[in-house]
Amino acid sequence: MGLLRTDIWRTGILSCPMSDILRHGDVAGLPVTWLPDPGPFRFLADPFGLWRDDRLYLFVEAYDYRVRIGRIDVFVFDRGMRLLEARPVLSEPWHLSYPVVIAEGDEIYLLPEAYRSGRLTLYRAVSFPDRWERVPDFVFPEAAIDASPVQIDGRWWMFYSPSGGSGEDRQSLLHVAWADTLRGPWHPHPGNPVRRDRRSARPGGTPLLVDGRVILPTQDCTNTYGGAIVPLTVTDLGTRHFVGQAGPPIAPASEWTPYTDGLHTLSAAGEVTLVDAKRISRSPRRIAIALDRLGRRMIGTGAGG
């Protein structure tokens, strides 16, 4: 049955600031604009975005089960939530996801997850939004998973899950690092992992300052990967100490049917909030896709030999 199980994500834009969602602890009843369906056995997930020149630039992981290597796409919306354009903007030989976009001064950066490359890479926009170059002097201590940065009183903090260890570790451990500038040098927190909890450790969106405290969206993976968002309120954050308190989970809205099996991103973009919701497919067509991919790999290996 494991081969038949397929997680399909759908990305949406909620017409509500993220701070309000965190205060109310719910997404039910909020107006939502869904991104277009990319087709069978494909999905768009991990949304992050920013506003520029009165346009919302929404970056997502674009994934196809036939290829199994994610790339980063951008979707551009106007204030009326009308889709103006969509196109790929970043691809590598390895899987890319979780495209955190950061505006700092006149520069715009992209920080996607790419742990299969063995490192965390920061990209700078050469021509926003679709031309990016690697920042050579950015060096992070490890190939962080779902790295989520936030700047507080001039200091940068990075929340992330470790790439080493087991799959269980990647869903249940939270690490922290800090730096005086985004480019670093970055210093791992001496208490890492600062949290062990499958319910509220793996980051799942934008760390946000609410009432003077950082709230980090985390993924509840107790029953399924990305089952819900659990807000983790950081009550004590320093270079040698960390305390966090998990709140009640935020589940996908019932009116999002059939995408009610999970919610694993909650990210802020001004007056809107970006989310992705999951449905679990058990279509037997997944077997045919897996066999076709295996066949193509075998043919490619034979041709190379």
C-alpha cells in the first residue's frame, strides 16, 4: 500500500495577515485563492512570497512524481489576486524546495532547501524574479532542512531541522543558529537540538514577531507528514538558551475538501498568508508512474555503459 500512497499538495493565498491567523488559531472560513492545478501526480507546495511594485511574487516548490526532483517556480498576482504570469525560476541537478525569499535593503535573496546537495545555498537576485546567482561567501554549518530565518534587533536567527540522522530526526528535531549578518558567519546554538518533538519541531513557514515574541510555524508529523501547523512560541531566545511552547494545532479548513489531510506551510506576505494543504491519493496509477521511471533509468544506465 505504501507504493500507492501519494501526497498531493495545493497552494493557496488567504486574504488575512498571518498574525491574525496565529491569534485566532484557525483558517476556517477565510477567503482563499488557489494556484492552478499543475496536473495529475504533480503539485505546488512550500509557498513563500513578497510584494514588489504592487505585485505578489509567490515562490513554490514545483514537483512531478515522474521526475522526483523539485524546482522553484514563481507565480505573480496583482492586488485583486489575478494571476498575471507563472514560470520556472530556479532548478539544479538536485531537489529544491522550501524557497524562502528575503528582502534586505536593495537586495533580494532566495534560500531554498537543497540538503541532497550537501549544503545550504543562498542565492541573490541578479534580475528579479527569475535570474539568481549563488552567494559565494555564505557558508552555513550544515545542509539545513526547511531553514527559516528571521531578523530580530539586528541579529539573524535560523530555525531548521538537521539533514543528518534518520527520517524520524528530520521530522522531530529543531536546531537554531545565529549570525550578525544574513551572509554569516553562522554559529550553531550550543543547545542543538533545542527541541525534540515530532509534533512541533520541523519548521513550516515564516517565523513572525507577534506581541514581542517569535512564533515559529512547525509541522505536526505525529500521524502524517505535515498533518497540521503547530505554532511554537519562543519565550526565551539567546545565543546560549532557548525555550519554546507549542500551541494548539492549526488544521486545514473542512471546506478545502479534498485537501484536508494536512497543512504544512504557513508563511507571511504582508496582508495575505500563504498555505499549502494536502490530500492523500491511493490511485494505482502511481505504480505505472514508478515503473515507467524505473524503466527510463535503466535505459539511461545502459546507454551510459
